[in-house]
Amino acid sequence: MKIAIISDIHDNYSYLDSCVSYCKKEQIEAILCCGDITNDETVKRLADFTIPVYAIRGNSDIFDEKIVSAVSNLHYLGRTGEVELDTKRIGLCHEPFFIDDLLPKQYDAIFYGHTHKPWIEQREKTHIINPGTLGGVFNLSTFAVWDTAKPLPELVRTNDL
């Protein structure tokens, strides 16, 4: 299964549109969003993926949760969340301080955002991964793609698309 992991969109529609095009072309089957979608318009644009989007709330999110519930492919998980995709147990959070709360649940991977810096580390048997900032805030625009048949996701630079 191919999963895209995005975070920190910060209403950058150009990069979000590039990511949507990439996901359609590469037949991505699900999106994990690690927060900072930001506003209602960006929430509505997540419907462009037409595949399941699992999202948590970030510290800069000001969207209306009624709008979120109206987007049929968007599964809103609150401040932290978990999903199981292709037998992989995955934890999601925005700020890294939530990672310690999620670690005891023994996920295969925990994805987070907030720092805008791509990062991979391993704690015990859990991979801790930040896909960077899709919005390109303070760093290049990036997101990650995980083929669950492989141990780790690959980083995609949106400017290279």
C-alpha cells in the first residue's frame, strides 16, 4: 500500500495542488496529515485527494470542525490519533511532545509535524518520522511517501515535481 504523509500545509495551495497531482499519478491509496491544515478553504481542498485522508489538529489550525465533517473523505482524529493501514499500526500527532504519550502503544510508526524539518529516528521498535512542511514554511516543501512493503518512507521534494 502506498501512503502519503503530509504536514504543515499552512494554506499553500500551490504545493497542496502539486501533492494532489503527484498522489493521483502515483496511485497513493491514503493520506496521513500531521496537522496545521490551517483554514476552512484548505480543508475543502483536501477533498481533491478523493482518497481517505486521516488528519489531526495542529497548533495553527483555525478551521471549523463542521466543515471538516462535511468533507466525506476526511477522517478527523483530534489532537492525536491512530490508524491501521495494511497491517501497520500508525500513531499521529502534530507537536513532538505528544510522541512520548504515543510510544507505549507500540506503533510501527509515529508521524508528526510542527518542526517543519524532515526527520527519521527509531525508538525501541517504533520509527518516528516527520515529513517536513508541505507549505514550504522556513524549509523546502516536502512530504513523505511510504510503500508499506518497505521499512521506511521516502521524502519527496515538491519543487522537484
